[in-house]
Amino acid sequence: MTTKNTKPATKAPVNDNHLLKTKIVDLITDEKFQLGYARKILGEDATEAAVKTEAARRVEAARQIAAQLEKPLGTSTRPYPMWGSQRVEYNGQTNLEQVLSVIADDSNPMKVYSERPYKEVVALTYCDMPVPSMLPLFFDGLERRKPDSTNRTQMMIGDPGAGKSFMGGLQGRIRSKQSVEVFDCGGKNMNELLFEMVLDFGAGDALPKAIDKRLQAGSLQALSIAKLKQLPSEAVSTDSEGNLQSIDWNYFKGNAKPEQVEAAFQVMKDVSQIEGLDHAGGNALGMNSQYGPLIKWFIEGREGVLDEYNKSKEGSDNALQTVWQFLNGEINTCTVENPLKNKDLTNGPSSFTFRREDMQAGFFVTLTGNKTEDGLTTRSLNKSVYSRLSPQTLPDPTEADWQHRICQMMVGMPVSTLYSVFKDQADANPKEFGEWLMTLRREKAAIEGVPVPELQETLLENWKNVVNASEKLAKFYNAWAGMTDAENLMTSGNTDLIEEVDEEYSKKEGIDFRKIKQHLEEAIPIRPKMQPVESEIQIDFKNFTKQPALAEKEYENPSVAFGTRLVDFLDRMVYEKTEAVGKHKLYEKLSTAMNNFGLRDIVLQDGAHSGQKSVEEDLNVTVYDSPDLTKKSEAARKVFCEYLRQMDPEILEKDDDKIITIDRLRKALKAVGEKNTAETKELFVVNRDHETLGNFPLASARIEDAATYPADKTDADFTLADIVSYEDFMASLALPTVGAKNLGAIWDANIRPLAETPAADGSKANEPDEALDMAEGRSQQGLATTTLRVLFKDAQGEERDISVHVVLNQSRDKALVVGEKLPSKLAQAFKEAGITHVDRHGVNAKAKVEAALNELTRGMPDSVKDHLADAFKYRNDVDQNNHQKLAALLVDDKIDMLLGKYVVKNKRLAM
Amino acid sequence: MSSQGRRPPPDLMEKTAVVAAQQNAMERGCKFLPHGSRLFDVEQGWESITISRDKNTAVADTLLTLESALRDPDNKVIFIPAGALMTYQDIEKLCQRNAIVKTLFREVKKS
């Protein structure tokens, strides 16, 4: 039906790519509102029917756009974590407590109004989720961004590094792919938020580009360089020698103070003249006043963050009061005048009017401020500003917050918070939970444009380790933060630190989220490691000035020793920030905290190693620990095929699948994994027979122990040719599952009957013998050592049997193997398997063995090394007068075995 | 695999090389930049060449080009060549005033 005297109906602008540019009045689905608005746009003359029709059309159009923008979160199947007060019942009494729960409401879910696809919204809101105690503010921020919300601001006050501007930016990023502009208010006149003075470089920034080009080429005139260095330090970077490094031209297009712009204008005029650029792009140089960020964001319908608002110039925000009234919904229009207009011959707009009906859905302003205790430059805001912006103060971080942030830094998502709220389901189905985490992380990686870093992927596969380790780290950081917070020492149980921790130290070394970031940045990369102080190092004096020939570079998976690197770094930081600067008590307390929270070792009261893992152990993860057999099989195949190619250069096949299929290897690993080799004593070694290896990648082996032979038996039941080769045995240790099973199969109690001396009454003495227990692999301390004989072909091609010494820490699944040179392709796999290999003839072999032994016996009494040395002597022929330390014995190739334990091939192929 | 076997399409090879180069660079750790962006160092050589030549990567050698790349919603990965006119503090500053998640690779001389 058409009606007379009606203005043409307005059409809601629908732009699929930029739906947030839609005016809010076109998004409101409330019929009453649209009736009023339809009347307004059609005019007083329009008939009631026309108004109703237009209103109905507008409601329908608004619903359609809203449906595209609305991304629900916190529904029954997409619950979203939320922190808040709840009544909790204890012993019949209810108390109000802060708890972490979820929003899961299908009728009233949380809503994100976003141009992004749902999967991106979900990935960002779950992976970049604010810490639990900030979730209520996050939720409030979402509510204020709804189309029908007239308050388009949110102000947060909190400590530096708490994540305030991050959250403002996050809200914007969730909604749009556009970047969110963050305006630093520090020291600035807040009138500049409305109108600002800028340098106008002309179309295409010709002048700055020309200067950059010359700076890069080193062809700028010396005088120009001197002039450019006069630009404000906020815009110019120099190196330690004062050489000009870069110029931030955009600083003069919206961040600089008017006086800085004026000074820069003069400098640029001079430089363009000196460089002869004033006839080219330089002649377009000018100064203008233009809309400041608040007006620009309003016009463009986008988000912005006003950072450190309460560090702005005192009294400079007086003109903004009506603007805040408009932005918080108190008034519907507001006009502001440009005080810069015509100043110093500049051009620009004379005024701007904010109108509610012009506001677009994407417009929002987040303001952040620091607590007033944070330094002199932070000021208390006017009462009117408090009243209009109603700042929300961030709570101090809780342990759950520390843990959340640690997880985000380590793996790119808050695994601990997600586990905490979905615990029952995660425990019931850890695999599915892990896959869900990985899906979200990969979705976020797609937004980042790169794959998930391997370290994060490995850690996420072992998400339980991440939860355990982050919990201990959070407790430690929380304690550290308490100990370095001078203001609260009395209330945090750290009164004893009053003399050592003052305000200045707190400011400099206090722990906040930024410190965690720095610590993880340091721990992730693999760096050269210092040798233990007592290590014997052999320096090459003769050829010192010649560049050294480096050994073949061994690839190291960054996750294998990530935990060690992190804990080493924390250890060092704790020392450097405390003991090294004379803060002895603080050092003692922090060292105790490190122990108490299980960063390095978890030692029980009786000195035994706990079954619970430390942070170091939890974060030293490898694919060898993966519960996924396919992943293990892939890793095993890589080792298997590279080893075969190295040992047998005739194998030219480049496709691993043509050598052995993953499926075949998976079956073999599964079968080996199911064996109880500690009982069967069966070993498995690499089958290198070309004809059969495709079907049977592993061959069976056993140990022939001379200790079990009758005393009068002089000949062995096997020949040299039956002994497993050194390389094949080593390759078996490097294979996932196989290596662990083999290390479980090499222990025996065959020496005990020979070692026990009869008591006076003729019975066998049965005194505890820790060394013998260690030689049999059943010490309560988890330490064990033994020696095996394998076949070795030396450089001259001569074959003989040699000793391979094994020292094992069963509690920590770490081993030291001392033998000959290792095939280079196995080196990486040894690290993955948690085995340190030392070539007894290699450079600094003794020091390397000593370091490995220290690592294996860490946290244990010194006597364990003596016991290990004695255990070694049960199998090896060490002269009674030889009082060398175990490290020296292990690298001594002159020591023979007393009773040899030979690794001998079985006739059959295993699997 | 026989030599007559089908070769993978060049696009796939390039993509694989880019992913491998990115993974290698990411293994060496990163600097966490404001608002969730990350900066990875990539050694001069095949890795830096591969990343910089990828059609999905924006190359930024001045602060003007870096800021423009940060503001472009279509750019996810930004490559900063070794001779670029910027310091780490410059990169941090620009990421602070443009809240967006990007992945930055900065070319460094081989250690």
C-alpha cells in the first residue's frame, strides 16, 4: 500500500563487511522506539499507517542486521567463564564468596556484536579471555556495547600492567578486524581529543618518505641529520652512539602536542630546503587543525582507547564534560568548538556536533587510568569526571589470575581457567577436552596468520602438565608479589622484610603480569648454557686464534627442556634481584617458596622424591610422553629411517613411508608397550635387514649374564656375531616406548647371591645394601646403575665387545648413558627420550658425565654418588685402590667388567 | 617414491616452505608485544627470504610502512628486513597505539 504525502522511506544501510558502521538507530529492534523514530523521519504530516509501516520495516531491517552482528556466548552449550559473588554454604551457614563459575543462559546469553565470523569471536574470547577477576568488567563492557546501550564508555582504574588497555583493545578486536587506536593521554591537554594540531605532509607523505629513503641510504646531509635530531624525543630514535635510527612521522599526525607540531614544522621546512626537497614533496608541508581522536572515532564508528587518562594535564579536560555527558547517555547532542581554528594560519573545522542518531554501532571509548598511588604524574580526577565516567577499579590479582595469565603466555590460552570451570568434563574425557583446546588455539593461530608454535602445541597436548605447573608457578608468583609489595608487607605476612623492601624496590622489582611476560620471553629460546663451576674444560691453546670447527649441530626440540630453562631462569632472577643486591632475607624467603611450591623438585619429608611432578618436570615435555600413539609412531619413524639411512648409505629412498609405514610402526610400538619387560627381560632393537624390516621393524634380544653361569663354565653360549651392535642398541634407546621398555629390562638380581657373604652361622647375611639395591634397579631413591656389553666396530674395522654404562633416575625418567660416539642422527632423539649420552672419548667427557650425574642426583644427599660408585663396582673390575669419583670411572675405557651382561640377538624377529 | 612420482604443486611447496620457515623462527622464542602481537626473530637466509616473499606477508622497512601494515586488516603477518629504520622500542610503541593482533618477523643477522 502506498500513501500520499510521505517522504521516501529511509533504508537502513547494510554493508556486509562493515555492519558496525550501521547507525544505532537502525539497529534497535524495539517497536516503540522505531514508531517514534519513523514519525521523526517521515514528518508530522505522515499518516499513522505510514508511520506504522515504516516502523515495522525498520524493526525488521534492524532484526536482520542484528542477527548478523549478534554472536551469543554463555549459552548452555557454549558456557563462558564468569567471576562473581555467590552465596556458598558451609556447615549449614551461607557466606558471600567470590567464585569462578560460568554463564550458561540460553534465554539471556552474553552477546558480542561483531563483524567477525562466530569461530573467530569464540577463538578470541576464549583464548584472549581477561583474567578471572576482570571478567565482570569484560561482561559489563559487552553490555555497554549493545545497540540499545546509550553509555558508550567504560573507564577502568588499576595497577600498571593489569591488562586495562589490553581489555579495551580486546573488546574492539572481538568486534572488528580493524585495529583499535590507543591514544596515550599522558601529559597531554585533553582538548586535543576533540581538535588537534597536526603536520600535514601532503598527499602520499612524499616528504617523510623521501627523508626515510635518504636516511636508509645514508645520504642525508649532516645538517639535516642534526636538525632532525631536534625533533621531540617521542618521535626520534637514536642508537647508543647518538646516530639517528628512525623517525615516527605519524607522531606529528595525531599524537604530538601543538607546540611540538609547530617546532617540527620549522625543522621540516629547513630539512626540505637543505635536501632540495622543497621543490618536490616538501612544498606541500603545512600545519592544520583537525578533528581529534574522539571525533574521528565517532565519525568512523570505531573503538578507541584513551590510555592513562588520569595522567593527562590537570584541568585540561574541563571542555570535555558535556562530551562525557553525551557519551554516557545523559544528553543526546553536544556541540564542541575548535579553539585551534585560524591559530597561526592553520585551517580546520570550526566545530563539531555529536548527535545520538549519528552514532554508529562500532563506536565505543574505553578509558584507563592508574591508581593515584602510581607516581606523581597520576592525578585524582574531578568529582564531575568520576560522576560521569564512573570508573571501575580493578581488584588485586588473585592466584587464579596469575595462573590464567601464565597459561596464556605459555600456550596462548587460559587452560587453567577453562579446566577449572569444565573440570568434570575434562577429567571424564581428557582427550576430547585437549582436542577442544587445540581447536580453539588453531583458530586463534589462523587469526594471527601463522601456525601454532611447536612448543605451544606440545604443551597443549600435555595440558594437564600445563595446569599443574601453572598452579605452582601462580602460587610462587603470588608469594613473590606479596614479598615485594612494600605497601602491604604488614598484611601479607612479610613483616620481616620491612628493612629490605621499600617503595623504590617495589616500583623497580615488584612482580606484576609484565614480569611474567619477561620471564617467559627469556625461558622460551634455547641459549648457551654455563658449565658447572668445577667442570674440567680443555682449551685448545695452540689453535686458539683459528675459528673452531663446530660439531654437527644437534636440533633440539624447544619443549624438551622448557621447564628446566624456565626454572633455571627463575632461580637466577631470584638470586640476582635479592641476594646479589644484599637482600638476604628476601632471598631466603623466595628460595623457600621455590621449594615449597615445587618449582624444581618435590621432595617428601623423608628425602624421597615425590610422585608428584615439579614445574620443571611438568614443563619438560616431549612427544615421547604423548598419549597419542600415532604421534609417537611418527617420531619413532623419523628416528628409525634417519638411523637406517645413516648406517646404510645404500638406502637412497627418501620417502619414509616406503621404508616403513606409520601403521606398521604403531602396531610394533603398541605391542612393545604392552610387554612387561621388567619381568620378561626381553629387549627390542632396530631390525636393519632390508628384506624384513618393512614387516618387522624390531628384532628381539636378551641379556646373557655371566653371573648366572655356573662357576666352572668357561665358554659362553654365543659368539661375537650374536651380540647386538652398539649402534643398534643405542638406536633402540632413542625410540619412543622401545627405549623406556629396554631400560626397564636391564635390571637383575643375579649378583646378590654372589655378593652376600655367609654369616658366622653359615646363613647368608641380609644387611641392607643401598649400592647393591642400586645395581639391581630397586633402590628406594630411584637411582640405579649397570653395565652392558655390546658389539663395537672401531675405526680400524676391528670388532670387539665394549661396555655401555647406564645410570638411571627411575623417579624422574632420566638416564645417563656412557659409551662410544653416537650416530649423529640419534642425538636429538636421545634428548627427547630424556637420556644424556656421553662419548667417553669425547672432549670434556668427564665434565659432561659429572654434570649429568649432578642432574640425576639433584636434591639428594652427596652419599648417593658414593653408593652409585659402589653399585658400579659390583659389575666392573675396579681396583680397590682406585678412589676415583664415579664420573672418572664411567669414562675410563680400561675398566673391564667383572661379570659381563651381554646384549644378544634372539633368533626371531620381534614385531 | 619413484622419480616419476607426481610432484606437489608449486603453490603447495611454497606454502609448506613458508610454514617451515615460520615454525623455525617461532621455535627461537618471541617478544610479547602489546595487545597480543608477537615479534619473532628470523635469521637472514632462506627462512627470511621465504617469509618476506610470501604473498600474505607485508614488508615494513620504515615506521610509516609498519604502521600502515598494522592498520591494514588484511595483513596478518609483517616482515621487518634487517636494514629497516626502526628499533625494538619503535615496534613496541606502534603496537601499543594500534591494538591489533599481528605476527611480526624481524630479520636478524646469522649468529
